[in-house]
Amino acid sequence: MNAAQIAEKAEGLGPWFQNLDLCGVRTAPSHFLGDYPADKFSRFSHLVPADLTGKTVLDIGCNAGFYSFEMRRRGAARVLGIDTDARYLAQARFAAEVLDVDGVEFRQMGVYDVAALGERFDLVVFMGVLYHLRHPLLALDLIREHVAGDLMLFQTLTRGPDSAAIPAEDYDFSEDVHFQQPDWPRMAFIEHKWAHDWTNWWVPNRAGVEAMLRASGFAVEAGPADEVYLCRTAPVPFANYGPHVVYPARPEEPAR
């Protein structure tokens, strides 16, 4: 396939959110974030293990496959990218074909259905998805319960102070001062739109992100670097009181 053919096919699959380099053909050259996500990745790539030889990776919300391809380049034995958007998956499969990347599979699936995969992965990539979800804590609980085997590379949009208050173990019912602190764990709810996008439901601050990760059973190993954390599975708080999440896998459906 020559450059003209690649460009024609890429245009037909557009618009693209990820600006991939398909053998010299850029898929989103006018992206409002510049060379995205390559520029962003350059600012946090040090968080990702350089050698993933023999590891399995699940890329949740894979879009056109940028991070899936990067994990494969780092030696991952198997990479599964999932997304709810059929167009993004078509882009990812086309990119894999052009770039001649093997060992990467793409499947139409959402984060709420990860239990259906029936396996745990050495590394879960969960980037740029949380704030698009109506039920973000449920998503983290499901990832921890069903698919996270060791590490998670996590990113979400954040706003607010860079400091993060560490809440006490308990507070008296009448106490209120801590709720007024700017760095208290919190998430702003977006009722209408944010950045012209109705799928942006939540804007957490740094403390809120880190508290949610801890509450779901993830310990921060490194970060944040450009809003990105490397996390490791940890004991789930209050697990002795029973499961945090009961969300059965849906009946198996034909592959799409």
C-alpha cells in the first residue's frame, strides 16, 4: 500500500482523535493538542516499564491503538485493546495493518463489561476514560476485581491544586472545615458540557483521583506525570465486609 492509498483509506476512516504516523501519513495533522498522543507520551513514558517481554496488556478505551502499539513495541507478548466505538476500532485495525504490528487484538467492549474477558493482565492501560464515565468508581472497582493482575497505567483529566490532602481515618459528624479545603478529595460533576463535549461527566482534582485509586485497591507507584500514574494492585479497603462490586458478565455475544 503506497502513501496515497494509505491517506485515502485513513481519510475514509476519519475523523481521527489520535494523530498516528502511518508510514509518513499523519491521521490528525491539525489536532488541537498538537502531535497527540505522542507528545503527551513523551512526558510520562518513563513511568512505563521499558521491557514488557512476555507480559499481557489490556488497553481500555484504546481508540486508534497508539498505546496498544507502544506496549507491543516494548515486548508485550499479547495486547488486547477494547473500545466501545466501532470507528476507532476500525482505525486501530487499519493502523496495525499499515504498521505491520502483530500480537495486538482489538475488540468492541466497554469497561463495564471487562468481567466477560475472564482473565487478568500484567498491565492494564486505562487512559483518558474515567471522566467520560457516568459511573467512574464502578469502573475502577471492576478493573480491580476482574482484570488487573499487577500494574495499571492510569490517566484522567484533573483540575485544581497540585497538592493532595490525606484524609484522616474518621471524622466527627459535625466537622465541616475539611470539606472546604481546595485540596480535599473531590470531583466536579458536569451536568451539560465541558470543552464542548457532553461525554465529559466529571472533573476531579488530584486528591480525588488518588483517593479513588486507593479506595479501589490500587497503590500509586509513580506519578503523577502529566496527570498519569503507574499503579499496582493492593488490598481493597473494607474487603472484609464483602465485595465492593457485584456486576456479572453479560451473556457471550457474537464477535463484532
